[in-house]
Amino acid sequence: MRIGPWTLPNNVLVAPMAGVTDRPFRQLCKRLGAGYAVSEMAASNPRLWDSVKTSRRLNHDGEIDPISVQIAGADPAMMAEAAVFNVNKGARIIDINMGCPAKKVCNLASGSALLRHEDLIKRILDAVVEACAPLGIPVTLKTRTGWDREHKNALRVARLAEDSGIAALTLHGRTRADLYTGEAEYDTIRAVRAEIKIPLVANGDITTPEKARAVLDYTGADAVMIGRAAQGRPWIFREIDHFLRTGATLAPPTWGEMRDLLLEHLDDHYRFYGEHTGVRSARKHIGWYLEDLPGGPAFCARMNLIDDTRSQWQAVADWFDSIMRDGPQPGNGNAQTLLAA
Ligand SMILES: Cc1cc2nc3c(=O)[nH]c(=O)nc-3n(C[C@H](O)[C@H](O)[C@H](O)COP(=O)(O)O)c2cc1C
């Protein structure tokens, strides 16, 4: 899988998820086998660039290259300016978001709302590519299959992207109106593959190594991009990569490894966010890691009352230690497998 001058180590990619794929999480995913990660979306409006949130999103310290930053907006000149700003902050690839159905993005006629305005899409793509080309920075596009099921224009958008010099296209197999409901479909992704030559990434509801294989085979896409299935499960990337390369299933992580990875994730998360935000924003990650484990949800309900990072870290460590000492509670096959592994 190539994006402009970059050859990725594999074709299993991390989807950008605002509020989830921050630098600590991206770094962990890359270490656990992801070939590439796109950062959370950064606003194209310069008035927002000084906010704490945006400054954090612009922090790429220690991140494995290529650093890819996603931008969103509806004004071609502002998008071009945002792209150059992010390149100056370390981005090596710029990704344009036309896939986000979030209200605050769509209200500004950006994100997937742009799918209604193909003329504007073209102007945005041209403006960003023209701004990035002299800097040697490839531009990618992430979008959905269309505005709604009656207006699926992914084929036309894909052609516009290719003509504008977009280096790779990611397609989520849902329309904007679908939000996250129903199931992603892969027929449109397959049709787009037949239409364009640039690298194509299939996204949507890929949750297992087997499904990744099936989606790649069916669509002919060059890579898969994983979002929600990686929440609390960053090792999914090595599992998928291993299966795609060998056809064999990699053993799940042991309790001990899971404990160490979560604690390491928390350490990095606290360093990144600081005490106040760190303890609060870590709760959702801990919840995802533990949601399928025996007694995990009950522990999380108690853990959510803790408001300092030291005690939160220790509570997680103690919980894993007690499970590893006393064994899991009955009724969770997944946990039994993990313990046996
Ligand atoms: C919490 C959350 C935040 C997201 N934020 C973004 C975003 O900032 N930019 C974007 O292009 N897509 C965003 N997405 C969409 C994902 O990148 C991905 O396209 C979608 O979740 C489908 O993939 P999945 O089924 O593997 O999760 C977000 C999804 C979720 C669940």
C-alpha cells in the first residue's frame, strides 16, 4: 500500500476517530501492528488553532511516520491554509474528511454534507492538492458512499478525487444518512475499485481478521481501515495483519499482556492529557478494554468514581492482579480463552 512517496508496512490502517485516536492510542496501535493511522480531525478554521484541544491534536511528538493529519471544512482557501499549517506542524500526509456525519461538522456544510455539492468538492480537492504539491505532501480523501441511499455518488466523487491528484481514497460503506446504523455495504467500494486506479481503502464494520480478508477479496481494495473494533482492542491490528499474511489465527493476548498494555496506555494517556483531563478521558478507554471481561463492567462503574490518575491506574492494576490470581468469574468464554492462552 503506497500513499504518495510512502510505502506503508502493511495494509491494516487505524480509522480517525475524534476523541479516541489521540496520539497515545495511535502510537499503541502502530506498535501493535497497524500500518498507518490518521489523526483525529483538526478544524480548518484558524480561529480554533490556539485552543487546547486543537493544540493537543497537533502534537505528534514521538509518533511513527508518516504522520497524517485530517482536516475538515467547506472553504477551499481555508482548507488549503489549514493543510499548509498542519504540514508546518509535522504532517507528512493530509487527509480530507468528507465522511463525518457529526452535526457540528455537517452544519457547516463540511464533513459528509459536502457530498451534496460536487462542484465544491472539486474546488476543495484542487485547492488542497495545489497547496500541498509544492511541499511534496500527498493528500488523501475519506468519504462515505453518498448523501443517502437514493443519492450514492461515490463513483463520481472517486473520479473527481483521482482527477484532482488525490493520492488515496478511503470509503466507508455507509451513506451520510445511515449515520452508524445498519450494516456497511461493500458493493459500492467494489464498484469504485473498478472505476479508479489510485489506492483504495475499505472501511466500515470490519471487526475480525476473517472479515478483513473477505472485504479485501470482495472489493479488491488495497487496504482495510479499522475504527470501532480497535477501541479497547489495539492488538486487533497484529491479529488482522497476521491472518492476511499467513492465513493463520494469532493467539489473543494473555491477561498479563492485556494488563501491561492497558497500564502502558494509561501512563502515556496521563502524560499526554495531564491529571484533570487524563483521569476523565481514560475512563472510556478502560471501559472498552474491560467491557467483555467477567466483572469488567461492574469494576468500571466503581472505577468511574475515582478522580485521580494514580488511584485509577492502581485500581486497574489491582483488578487485573486479582483476576489473574483468583481466576475469572464463570460465564465468559472469551475470558476463559484469554486466561488459558
Ligand atoms: C467516535 C468516533 C469518532 C469518529 N471521528 C471521525 C473523524 O474525526 N474523522 C473521520 O473521518 N471519521 C470519523 N469517524 C468515522 C470512522 O473513521 C469510521 O469511518 C467509522 O467508524 C466506520 O468504521 P468502523 O466500522 O471500523 O468503526 C468516527 C467514528 C467514531 C465511532
